Amino acid sequence: MASLVSDIEALKSRLYRAACEKIASESVALTRVSRALWENPELGLQEKQAEQLLSSFLLSRDFPVRRHHVMPTAFLATYPGDVSAVDHDVKNPHDDVPISRGDIISATSSSGLPHVAVFCEYDALPEIGHACGHNLIAVVGLAAGLGIAAAIDAAWSENITLGKLSIVGSPDEENSGGKIKIMEAGALAGVDFALMAHPSKFDDATPNFSGCATVLAIFKGTGGSSMNAWYGGGGGNALDAACLAYQSVACLRQQFRPDWRFHATFKSGGVHLELVPEHVVMEMYYRANYLEDMKGMENKIFDAFRGAAAACECSVELLPVGLYYPVISNGALVDVYRKHASAMGVNLPPVRGERDPLGCTDMGNVSLVIPSIHPVFDIGTDTVLHTRDFAAAASSSEALERSLRQAKLLAMTAIDVMLTPSVISALREDARRLRQT
């Protein structure tokens, strides 16, 4: 038994080396990809050049790629292309007698090989481009995928089947949530665990990505046709109702928990100065660290909006647009990731402890179904996300270098997990529990 454990650890080391060497060998090409994305930012659902660039990159490296998969600017690359044709026997290097893969990875033999998904994001923000660093997220996903694929090939050269890889191009993270649509279409069926990483101004294996709900509030005056603003009486003023609703939530903030956030913008506010606004649209979203808090927050906000509408003799319709769940960092994956981060000299804060919210992401919805991690990594800046300064930082050579280091961490995490039966077993049990909740 001790010899078998030693053999597996030696195998892991060889595969780590194969993955890291592959990523290093592609650094120039990956730099060009990052630069091309950064110089040509595209908004969500409009990422045609980005999808073509990333798909072409993978196709040129012998990945089977399904372009425009589920969504026009999404893609799905898998490796190897046909895992059903792979031999499931391995050979003990210290013995001439073949041993079954089930003796090494018993947790996966009855339900298929381990399957990991890594995500690329590539949508930009209006006016400020890649101020969320999605050009780097795309490169981390590509590079990690290249590393994992190299490990699959290296294992196969030793007559060992490591597992299956999916590289998922997920558009429009900033708005509609491409991962949600991809997942709902069944494109992630069979995935055992999912990985991605986000640039930041610090390193953290378990960052606080909160939940976020987006709602449209449509206020309508009750006076029928547009009213002349010179005369009193008649129906209510929808703009007054919307402004009062916004201010009512502002007054509620002293009852909000520290992690609760509310944001809103007016999409329309009337058509002419001499006409009382009878139709006003406000877009809002509210965030909280925990799913159970979001419902309580919703009740407070919706009550405030309905009260404001009634006070102004208006009506309000509240239309849910989207919901991003808080990210659930899987404990078993976090432990493996932290082990490799420590070995590479990355200092991470403790797993437990209060953290300021970073924002929200559709990766939270993935993590509610598939065991996942979504670490953040320092790109050498003191600026925060969604600023012009962060966009500038995301184009630096230091940011790219740190992104490739992060890709190596994700690749080694995946390889380690795929060769550790207890972790695969725990992940599959976690997935069953997630589906039941």
C-alpha cells in the first residue's frame, strides 16, 4: 500500500511538471491573446471577436471545440475528444503485472473518470473596457486547460487515463450570466468540479462573492393619458413615486446588515417637461452575502417601493430579471488549492473570517450545483475592480505573469484532485447534497 501511495505521488509530480512546462511554453501566445482581448473590448453578448480568437486558439492546439455552443458567443472545448475510447488499465511501474485503475482511483471507476471544467470570461464593461480583468480570466482558463490537457497526455503515455476536461467559454458575466444559460442547457452535465480565478488586488482562496438580484421597477401614473404639468389634479406622478421609492430604501439603510448593498439607475423618467411623467422605469439590484438574507432584503425593498407608489397614487410592477447566487467555495477543493498555493509561495488569508464583498458573479450559480472554487489573485495593483485604473493594470506584463502562475495553480489543483480518490468521492457526495437542497 505504501508503495502504491508513493507511486501515485510520483505520478502527480510528473504530471504537475508536464502541466507547468506546457503553460510556460505557451506564454508568448497567451500574452498575445490577452493583449488582443484588452485592445478590443466587447460588451456582453457581443463578444464575437473574443469567441473567435479563443476558439481558434484551442482548435489550433487540437482541442475539439463546439463554437456558438448554447449562446452565439459561447464555446465548449473538450479534451480528450472521446474518452470512451481510452483504456482504463494502468501498469504498476514497479511490477510487470497490470493493475486495474480501480485499484488506484476506486472512487471514480464505477461512475466514470473525473471531469473538470475551467471557465473563460471575456466580456468587457461599457466605456472602461476590461476593468474587471476578463482578458486575464480568459487567459487563465486557456492556460489552465492547456496544462491539464498536457497532463492527460503525459498520463496516457504511461497507459493511465487521468480524466476529462472541459474549457467553457461563458459570455456576458457582467449582465445576463452566460454560465447560467450554459448550465441550464445541460452543457455541464457530468462535470465533477469547476475552477476559475479572478484578478484582484490581493490573493484569496475563498473570496466573498455575494448574491445579487436584478429587478426592473415599472412605475405608472393612474391618470390615464399624459397630463399637462401646468394643472393640478389628475393621476399620480410616476417620477415622484420612483424618486420616493429610491429615497425610502436609502432611509432603510440603517436597518440593513453591513454586507447588504442596494444600487439603482433610472432607465426612463418622463418624455417632456410639460407632461407629468406617467411611466418611469428603474433598474435595481440588491446584494447580500447569504442567500437567506436576500429574501429578507427583498421584502424590505419591495415594501418600500409599493408604499412609495401608493403614496403618489401610482402603481408599480416589480419584474425579476436575474439572480446570481453567492459563491460556495467547496472545502475539499479549497484545501487542495491552498496546498499548491503555499508550495508556490502564495500567501493566502485564513479560510474563515469576515471579508468585504467583492461583487457578484454567475459562478455562484454554478457553485450551487457543481463543487467549485473561484479564488482571486493579486495582479500587482492597489486599485479596485471596475475602475479605469484596474483596466490599465489588467494590461500589464506583471498581471499576465501572475495570471500564468494562477493557471498553473488551477491545473495542479485539478490534477491532484483527479488522482485522489477520497477527494473525488467527497466532491460527488457534495454534488448530490447540492442537488437535494
